Amino acid sequence: MAGEPNTAKTSHDAFAVNKLLGRGVNLGNALDAPQEGAWGFTLEEEYFQAVKDAGFDSVRLPVRWSAHAMNEPPYTIDPNFFNRVDWAVNCALSRNLPVILNIHHYNELNSDPAGQKEKYFALWEQIAGHYKDYPDILLFEPLNEPMGKLAATWNPLLKQAISVIRKSNPDRTIIAGPTWANTIANLKPLELPKDDRNIIVSIHYYDPLPFTHQGASWVTDRDSNAWMGTKWTGSDSEKKATTRMFDIAAAWARENNRPINLGEFGAYSKADMESRARYTRFIADAAIERGFSFHYWQFDSDFAVYDVEKKTWIKPLFDALLPPKE
Ligand code: BGC
């Protein structure tokens, strides 16, 4: 009706922003490696174009800021690194792709929160200040997968990180998740500032781990080689295990009136492709059915949905993530 305020405005409305995130991919293993390229993947502008052309709605950009800043006050971030992240963020924004910018692989913060928190807040002070005038479709995610010693103090640390961000970005949508790898089981104890409604809650889902992480060398507490050959057949019990957890997340979201983003899911390339495609489709659909946005882990490298050598999408995974175009 004429004269009515435009309630469809995206800013300040985390639910509307979450709709824009839709179906997305992680551009991981590049800026979150110790140095970009160290894990065999370097971002190129054409990848952003490929993501856009394919019809994905958004990207998540994992960044290891902690490795590119001073270790003592004022913890200055290397300006060359800032330039590189600016370039990546702009590659997304100039294509109207919403982008989630996070702090990823800050392992020292997980193991020594007391010793690292000053640096952590200083990083956010700089990142938030730097991007404060960027469009609303740039989102900040305070930290990927809080765990270890940090788990016990995540709630107060997160609140403080949010207040650091809010000083320069009062209206930007923030994405935050529960402890222990953003697992659904840890949603209940997650505390968010009650009056700040511009927050999307992010969960990660890699269950069952013996399937998704078979042969993964970075799983150190169990023998992931013993899991090799594990399939995901899509049996009732396999499906129920997922729907039970996703229903818990959806119920939490309703009770707390917060939108949900499935920020990571996928299966490692050592699993067989048929199982991976079946699993990926099931998880993607389960997320969308419940109104969650998602970011598949990941575009490139070990969980790849895109073959960077051949410059082609890996069909079975791609089809699992994006419904066929009409
Ligand atoms: C990590 C990646 C890892 C993936 C699956 C991500 O959060 O950053 O290094 O490959 O989880 O385990």
C-alpha cells in the first residue's frame, strides 16, 4: 500500500538477510591457510564469477587474520593482507554476492583464550573499522568453530566481540555459532545479546564423522584411516539421525526467534562419490526445508564441488546443492 514503510528492507533484519544467503559455498583453504597458496589453492576472480554464474546465492570467506597481524599491541594487521582480503570481498560484492567474512583457524585463541583475547578483540576492532562503510551484504562472523579451552568462556568472549563490532557497525548482520565446532548439540548453552536481533546463528554438520572424515589426516583423536570405505546409503536410520538433529536446531531457532545458517557441511573426497552426492543432497534439502541458509564446504580442494584445473563443476555434488534450472 502506498505510503507504508518498506518492511522488505534487508538491513537490520537477520531473517531477510538469511534468505539472501540462500544456497552458498565456502571459499576455503585459501585465505585461511597459513599463507594463501600453502594449501594448494589461490583465489582467482573467475571463481567468484563461476559461483555467481552457476546460481549460488552467497559465499563464506574463511580468513586466518591471526597469522597476518602483530603479536603485540597494537596487533596491527598487515596492510598487504588487508588489500588481498579487500580484493576478495570486492570480487563477491561487485557481483552482488553476499559474503560472510570470518576469523578462521585462530587455533591459539582456542588453546589460550586468556592470553589471546586482547589480540582477538584488536583484530575485530580493525576489521570492523575497515569495512564499516561496506554494503549490508557483507556479514561478519566473529569466529569459526570455537573449541578447546575457549569453549568454557565462549559466551562472554562472543558478547564482547559483538560489542567491539557494534561500536563501528551498529547495523551489520553478524553470524555466530555454538561451541565445539558449531555443533547443534551445543546450541542450548549459547548466549547471545538478547536485544541484538541482527544475528544469524551458524551451525556446522559433519555427522556421521566416520563417513565425512574418512582418511582425514587432521582428525587426530581417532583413527580416521580405519573409516575408509564407509558409505552413506541413505537408509532410514541414517536419514533419521540427521533429521533428529536438524529438528532440534529448528526448534531452538523457533524458541529463540533466530534464523539459522548451516555454515559448513560436506564429505571429504576420500569417500565414494555416490555416497557423497547422496549425503550432500540430503543435508542441503534438510537445511532448505527448515528455512536454513547453507554454505557447502567447499568450492575447491579436498571437498571440492568445482574442479579448478578443468574449470568445471563436479556434477554429482553440484546437482546435489543446486536444484536444476527451469
Ligand atoms: C576447517 C577445514 C576442514 C573442514 C572439515 C573446516 O572448519 O577449516 O580445514 O577441512 O572444517 O573438517
